[in-house]
Amino acid sequence: MEEDLIRYIAENLVNDPEGVTLNRRDAGRNVILELRVAQGDMGRVIGKSGRVANAMRSLLRAMTEDDHRGRRVILEIE
Amino acid sequence: MESIEKTGDTVEAAIAAGLAELGVTAAEVMVEVLEEPSRGLFGLGAKPARVRLIMMASRRPPEPPAPPPAAKITSPEPPVTEKPVRQDREKPARPPRQRSTPRPARSAQTEAEDDDEDMHAMAAPTGDEISDEQADDHARVAKEVLLELLKRMEIDARVGILRAESTRDGEEMHWILNITGKNTARLIGRRGETLSALQYIVRLIVSRRLQGRANIIVDAGGYKASRSERLKQLANRMADQALSQGRTVTLEPMPPHERRIVHLALRARTDVMTKSIGEGDARKVTISPVKSS
């Protein structure tokens, strides 16, 4: 599942893996993943110019690309 | 955590506005580009750039002189030693305090990617797949991380380790992790975007676990290896064309590591010179004949 992927990546990049929470929310046919990490770890999951966040989004896109229902998974980091 | 969102005509303008509002320098925030500006058609439907600036929790006492490698990930301005290319291009040093606008975010990012891909441009393997025992810790951990990622992406694949051809003398050994299986086409993505994302994440996690740079190239079904070979041939063909027609030839837009392959492929030729022009996704290589004097 998409959230397992994001959780794995986040937990392996932060200093405080216990501070990682991931919430999955349906929004119409799309899915929203809300990733929260400890304050000091924000930069680690976002990255320079959002590069880490964008890499995670690329992987999510690859996972849902050939989904017939046109479902999208949106990653929000807050 | 303090963060604000700003809009502007360009990404740079939006960042500058955000910095002004927060009253901080570019070094104190992380910038996430939420939306690139779009010009729209004849000015209709134009959308401004949107960025989010996040204050870094680094208002602590000065960092120790040698920051731990982990800091590399969050630092918006990595050590200059990693960026000899950009240093050359920069105008003579200005006192940083007087810098009212940040370095243009977009080109800075492109340069950073170039640097990052620099050593990994050549994805051509030497020899056959090797066993885990013949590889080093970086390669073994990278393979393990990659398999964990693939499992969570619900892709049933195996990963082989190969040695990469070195692009210059005395550089560290690079490893290629080649993914094979039935769904690997899905892992390539548009212009190799998915592979780049996987590679980036794998390198980040490996260098966090093991310290030091992870010289890892992630490939799928030999896509990069053959793409690299085709690009080298294309580069030489276009160079010949530039010479025979006596004009500059412009290639299609390419991602940073592919442009790098073209530059490197023609570096040894003295009859042509290469340059990258354009910004972001539209950045492309031009090949021009060199007039022999």
C-alpha cells in the first residue's frame, strides 16, 4: 500500500522515527496521505527545494499510473 | 513549525517575498516549490509560482565546525567543495549579507542535480552481475533498501548488482543496481523520472545509515545502460552534423544526467563544443563546431 512506502521512507530519513505519523484519507476517488514528522525532521522529508517530497510523489505516481479508475494519491506534508 | 506560503511571478520572486516577510536569509529556510508559474495562453489562465518557506529549527548555537553528514540532507547550501562547477560560474564573491534576493531557486536546483549526477552519468556496467559478497557494504545496503521500497510499491522484482564503468581515473567504485522482473517498465517513468526518484531515495537512506556518499545507480531492465549507449551515439552523430553543416545543433530537452552523458561523450573531441541552455525541464544541450584557427 502507498502509505507503507511513504512511512518506510520517512522513518528511514528522520532522526525521530517515533514521531512519524501517516494518515490516509479518501477524497472522492483520490487518496490523500498526510505525513507528519517531528518539527526538527521537516527538512529531511521535504528536502532541498522539495526534492525528497517530490521523489516520494514520483513513486506514488508510478504506483497508480496504470490504475484504471484514474485514482491519484496526493502526499501532504505538514 | 513556522511556515508560510507565497506566490510571485517567478519562483525566485515568490521566495524573495517570503524571505522578506519572515525577515530571514535563504540559509534559514527550506523551500518547497508547490507550483511552477505558468504563463497561460496570451496571458489567459496564467498562474503565479507558489512556494512554501519553512523555518528550519536551526536557531541553535552555532554548529560545530564539522557538521555531521546527516546535516547535508537538510542544509539548503551544501558545502561548496561539492560544487566546483557552480563556484566557477558564480560572479566574484559578494558579501553574503548584502544578498537581498536568494540565488534563483530553479537554476540552483538544476545545478545541484547536475552535481549530484556528475559522477553517476555513465550507467554502463562492466562485466556481469556479481554476488552480494563481491560488492561492498554500500551496495549491499542499497540493494536491501531498494528491495524494501519495491516490496512496498507492490512490485515483484529482483535486484542484481553490477560494477559501473568508471568515468575518470581514481574515482571510487560505483555500483549499478539493476531491477529485473515483469513490471519493471513501470519503474522507469517519463524520461526515467521514476528511476531517478528511486535512486535519490536509495542514496539518501544509504548515506544516512553508512555515512559518506553512496555511489549507487538504480537501473531497471538495463534501461539506463542502453539509453546511455544510445545517447553517446546520438551525441557523436549530432556533432558530425554540426561540423558538416557548420552550425550549432540543438538536442531535445533532457534531464540532467542525460545532458551530462552528452557533455562527457564529446569532451574528448576538440572539433566541437557543448553547452546547456534553457531552464528546468526545457534545458537542452547545444553542440557547436569549433573554428580551427
